[in-house]
Amino acid sequence: MKISVKVVPNAKEEKILKISDKSYKVYLKEKAEKGKANKRLLFLLKKFFGREAVILKGKLSRMKEILIK
């Protein structure tokens, strides 16, 4: 399953908001430096969906396309 994710790094609290069926907004406490936010994003998505997640597009962008395996 492919989903679109808008990431908000350096947030006060971590949460995942479902915008539509395949669109989510994820707030992360991690800063967007040295891949820390991406690692945290994949961890939270794995916890949320119960399956592995991989970034397909947008590794350096706030808008990402994610594959949930």
C-alpha cells in the first residue's frame, strides 16, 4: 500500500493524523538533520500500521511517498 505523508519535524509532540484514505500528516520531535527524522518516521509508521515502511520518494523533502509492506 502506498501512502503520502507530510512530515512536520521538530514538533512538541509526536502524532499521526489521517487526512484521507492514503494521506497522513506526521508530527515528529526529531529535527530534520542527518536522517534522524526519517528514521523516527519509519519507526512510528511501523508502530501505527504494524508493518514495515519504506520511503519511496522525498527522502530530503517534507512530502514523502511511503510504501507500507
